[in-house]
Amino acid sequence: MGQIIDGKAISAAIKDEVRDKIAQTGDRYGRKPCLCVIIVGENPASQVYVRNKVKAAEYVGMTSLKIALPEDTSEAELLGRIRELNADPGVDGILVQLPLPRHINEEKVIDTISQAKDVDGFHILNVGSLWTGKRCIQPCTPKGILHLIRSTGIDIQGKRAVVVGRSNIVGKPVAKLLLDANATVTIAHSRTPDLAEVTRQADILVVAVGRERMVRGEMIKPGAVVIDVGMNRDAEGKLCGDVDFDSAEKVAGWITPVPGGVGPMTIAMLMQNTLECFFAHNE
Ligand code: NDP
């Protein structure tokens, strides 16, 4: 039976660390770190994510600003708000909750956020810095995944890592972070023939596909570290991952549950990134 990687507990410890650092910083800079979250429209899942981010910011002792804009907000208006926040010395982190309404170009919005306040790590300059090995703000979910893998105590160096999924927000950056940790990395995707043959070679398997319980126990190498990024609703409306937990935990050495695995880590990393931006602004 695989050991459970308890993302909830690990993320709680990280949030407490951030909280302690903020408390210790006290009034040294005359203000607390400030995270601004912008949400456009009424997407119910986005509302929940934003609420959780704001709650976490309050928990760690940051100032949190939530800007809720109506669905029909124009792109120009949104870009204008972002530019104002970029210029505001009291704001350390700016996050625009995705997805945005279809009439707004997400790429343009992300790249309008100042690179130094891009706490999601999605800005083209942060992405470019990540891929060229320069100092950057790392994207929250991939950064959280590396924390979870490290929490097992395994040495990533020299391990075979397989990432299933190649999105810009999860698959590709997590592959780069694993590469930086000296794993031998394979990225699989929807055109990969015989996926099971590839995943069975993985000492570290990260699955970020968005397909309910797609990776089953027989696709996993015995003893592997399995990180399930997926957040799907099954036919009964139950939250489930991309990995079939019941069959996978019998084979894996370590495995993340859904919920309680990667999800809470994303928010903890957002807190860490915002704190890093705050210190960088005050350097
Ligand atoms: P995307 O839809 O952007 O990417 C999915 C990737 O999976 C694509 O690269 C696609 O391949 C690949 N894929 C699709 N079907 C298959 C298949 N049958 N076999 C192999 N690969 C396949 O998703 P995201 O990366 O944005 O998200 C993935 C999952 O992670 C979702 O469930 C999402 O909700 C969740 N998520 C969770 C977060 C968290 O904080 N816990 C944060 C972000 C995402 P191709 O490129 O060839 O189309």
C-alpha cells in the first residue's frame, strides 16, 4: 500500500511558515504584504478558488484585495485596472483568476501584469526565465508539486520522471522543475502511443490531464511517487483526480489524494510567492 502524501498538512505547515515570517517582519516596511485578486464574471468554480485564496491571504496576515468585475467588463477596462495596480507601491502580487470571459485575451492580460507582481508565474518573462534557468517567480501548482515530491524524502536526481500532460500552467513547467532537479524527464500527451508503457517506467509520475481516473494501478511502476493534479467531477458529482486512487495506491510507493493533495499546495505556494514579491519590492 502506498503512503499518502498529505498535501493538506504540508500546505498548512507552509502557510504557517509564511504567517510566522510576516509576523516576524512586523512593521519593518510600514505595511503588510498585499495580494490583489481580480475575478471577472460569475464562474462558480472561480468564485470558490478566489474565496480560498483571499481566505489564505487573510490567514497568513497579508492584506488581500478582491476586485470583482462584471462579465461584460471590456478588455481595455481590465488592462487599465491591472496597470493601476502595477503602479501601486502598496500592491505586491496581482492574480487574475482564469478562465476569463471569451471576449478577453488571456495572454494579453497575463502579460500586462508587472513581471515583479506576477505571483502566478504565468507572465512570458517569468516563463522565459524559468526555461532559461534565471531567477523567476515559479508557477504555483508546479512549485507545489515539487514540494510534495521532496516531502517523500526520495532523491529526485537521476530518477525517471514522467509527466502526463503538456499544458503551459502545469505539465510543461513541472517537467522543467523536475529537469532542474536532475530527473530524466519524459512528457507524455494525448498523441503518445501506448501511454501505459511510458508511465510504467516512471519512478516519479505526475498526471495533469483532466480526465477522471484515467491512470490505473496497472500503469504504475511498483513503488513510484504518484502525483495526481487532476480535479474532475465524476458522474455522481464527486471530486476525483486523473488517477484511479483505489487501484493506484496498491502499487505506488507514495500517492497524493484528491482532494487534499496538489490543490491546497497551489494556494500555499501563492502565499509564498506573494511574500517573496513583497521582500523583493522592499529590497
Ligand atoms: P489542459 O487541458 O490544459 O491539458 C491537458 C493535457 O493532458 C494536454 O497536454 C493533453 O494533451 C493531455 N491529455 C489529454 N488527454 C490525454 C490522454 N488521453 N492521454 C494523455 N494525455 C492526455 O489541462 P491542465 O494542465 O490545465 O489541467 C490538468 C488537470 O489538472 C485538470 O483536471 C485541472 O482541473 C487540474 N488542475 C489542478 C490544479 C490544482 O491546483 N490542483 C491547477 C491546475 C490544473 P494534448 O496537449 O496532446 O492535447
